[in-house]
Amino acid sequence: MSVRPILPASLLALVVSCITLPLHGQQVDRYVIDVAVFPEKETLAAQTVLTLNAPEKKPDSTFTFTVQTYDGLNLPAQVLNPGNVEKKMILFINGSTPYDEKGNLGAFWTDEGKIITQRHDLTLRFLDIMSNKGYPIATMAKRSFVYPTKIPRPTFSDLAFDIQFFIEALKSTGLLKDEKELVLVGYSEGSVVASKVLGILKKQPHASVLLGSATMGVGTNCNDPLIEDFKMTDVLRRLKDWDDEQIETELNQICQIQNDLLNMDEEEFETEYKKSNPYGFGFAMWESFYIDRKSAFYDPVPNLLYANTPLLIVIGENDTSMPRKSAKNTYERLLTLGFDKAKFKTIDNEVHQYKKYDLFPIIDTWLTSKFQSTEFTLQKSDSLMIRKYAEASELVNEINAFPYKGGTPEKIISIYNKASEKDLNDARSWFTLGLKLFANDFNPEAYSSFVKASDSTFAAYFAPLVWRGHLKDLQNQRTEAVSLYKQALNAYPGFPMQHAQWDMIIDKNWIKARIKVPFQGVP
């Protein structure tokens, strides 16, 4: 069976074949979708391949699949709550750091191109809380996460096209009826990408939420820079108590970096400029020359006007990455140009990471009130969710506060039992707890903790594997110990784990030595 819709050349031409897809049953087959895209005056042709697999968690709660981009990259994706048609689907676009579809970041990687992942608290809370509110949530890994060493680095347009293809894949499988059933939510740089997506879609989503201003640079005048016009001045004065001289230095440094980027090519940026740590600012290894150069000048307003869809801009009062001044400027320009579908919401005392819980009921209230209000009253479910995260935070604090020496044994076992009962989902804390249990001679509980810490989203994932090997050695289970050491060696990220309390440094040499000579214990 094949279907070829008759569409204008400016839209996606779509051919769907091999249709066997009972979405809410057990059998899910493979889709092949031929796509030709004609954005603006460019022509891009590719094949989008989408493969649905069995849900990874609860039956029918999550569908995982792969989307092939316009330039042939395969990006993993997922949809939480795919069967819930009572609420609009949220498509969440994360920030500038490379990320996977599950909310883990790859802030750095080894020389061999191996991503070192770590949890991203905001994304994980967003997926958890908003899905518990009943929203289907679609996420896709960023191309720089899946292909970290690929040069050239992406442009904003590349990232926007990826989301465009993601939307088409969602529609083609029946997971999304059409764009009107979709709410586009962008966080940090993702808010910039979201506004770019709005500029290339022919059918617009139900609504859009920008967590930030959707621009990182408009408003910084480097031709005649004045600190009173600088977007960072207010927040630097309030939060860091900087004087005018410090703020002026910051402004001049940003303008110097901006000027440098306009006078170099990508090769110089990748091989020299990133490593020079200019002016104390520096660049992460994953940053894109094209995005860093354009971000200072990108203006989302034309795309937001073109989309003409309900818009919510949410900004933290104390956001230093996308300051309130930039967000307010975007909103006020929209109003001046006659756009009356936007709401602007500042969250008091909030920062760029959105650590408070106001964000979630604000978005929910705005959507359920049909874009009329952002003023919310916490529901019981909200309070329970906040309590869940608060208890987890208290438990992490308890683990960190317990000393390696001199603590009460009954206390550390109590903390372990509580962490097990609450099913603590924090690999780093389980690792710390394991070390402290070991220090107090609770080796079986320590081993159990290290098992729970053996999570690839923990940047030091190799370390709990090493400690599991240590404990197996102490039990004279040498075969199991060597197997764990070899796993740790394969997972070694290039940086050591130091245990100052035992004067130990666990690095590649330590692991190789343990493969040859069993662990004998700590001093």
C-alpha cells in the first residue's frame, strides 16, 4: 500500500509504504517514508526512516523509534503517553548541550568520540511531571549527541529541519494527527530552535512555549556599547553585586568574542579558538561555530509573527543565560507589531535551570485555560510530585552529610533502607552511599548500591564498576572481579576518580593493575 498526497511544492511530499502499525497493541513494524523538502529556495531530498520498537518501560507507555534527517543522520526519538488523545502532544526541544531523547546530556566526550553522559535535572523533571499530568511528550536526540565528532557542526537551520522531520515522522505513524495537536516547547537554545521551526512549518502547532527569550544576542550593541543597554547589566548588579567597571569589562569581552567569530573560519574556531579559552570565557568542545556566530544576531520576532500561533514566554527573574531584559524585549516588540497572542510570565527568584516547580503548572494552566491565564493553584497531584522531589533531595543531602569516618552505623543503614524504599533515582548518590557503606563494613549493601550506581548516565560510570570488582575480590570471586574491571576499563572516560579519604586515585592504570593483582582493601 502506498499513498502519495498531492501537496504544493512548498510542503513536504510524502510517500508511506509497508503499513502494519497497531500503535496500542503489541506488534509494531517498520515504516519507510520518502521525503522531499523544499524550504524557502533551497532543495533538500532525503529518506526518513522510522523504526518503532517495543516500549522500554511499562507496556504502551513509551514508544521508541529512529528518525533519519534530511542529510542522512539517524536520531533516536521517543513518545511518552502515546495513547493519550485527551491532551495535546508536547514536543520538547532541549538546550545547547548535546542531549539524548531521554533527557541525558553529553557535556563532554573522550578523544575517541565517546559521549560521557550525565543527567539533566530540568528535562527529567519535565518529562516526569508533564507526562504525569497526562500530556504525551515527544523528544528526539540532538544530532551533536549522536554524532559528537561530526564536522561541520550544525546550524540553527539544521536543528530546525531535524524537528521538522521529527514532526512528519510523528504524523506518518499516527502518533500525531496533525500540527494542530502539537505544543512546541523549547528550552534555552531550544527556544531559538523552536522559533526557527515555526518559520519553516506550513501548518502551525496548537501553541508554542519558549522557556527563555528565544534569542541569546539581540540587544547587545557592540558598535557603541553602553552598559545601560547591555542585557546582562540588571542581573549582574542584583545577583553578583558587580560595579559598572566589572560590567563594562564583561560587555567588552562579549563584543570582542563576537568580533573574533566574524573574522575567522570554522577550522580556526575548532582547532585554535576553542582551546585558547579567550578572555576567560571559553567554549565547550561541542559548540558550533555557525551557531555561536549567529546567536548574537538572531531575531525570533519575524518567525513568531509568521506563525501567528498562541505563544507563552516564560523567563526566570534571575536568569543569567537568557536574561529577562532580552525576553521582555521580544515580547514588547511583538505587542508593538500588533501580535496579541503572546503571554509573558516572569517566575520570581527563578534561574535559567528552572529549579522551582512553578514552570509546570504555569504551562498546564495556560494550555487548559485556552491561553487566557498563567495564574495557577497547585493541584493535589502537583503537591505530591513536589513532595516526591523534595524527599529525594533531602535523601541526597542525608547521604552527602554522613561522614566517611565517625558516623553511626545504624544511621547509614537507615539511609540505605530509605533510599531503597524510595527507589532513589540518582546514580551519583548511590555511588557515594556505596562508598560510605563500605567504609562502615556493610559490604553487601555497598555492592547493591554500586549496582544501582552502574548507570551510563553517571559521568563516572566506570567507578562503581571498579568498586563492584573490589568487593568481588574481597570475596575471592576473582573471575567476576576481573570481568567487572574489564567493563570499567572499557567505560573509562579519561578522567580519574579520587578518594582522598583513602589516598586512592582510580584511573586507567589502577584498573589495569587490578586486572593483574586483586584488590586487598583500603589502608
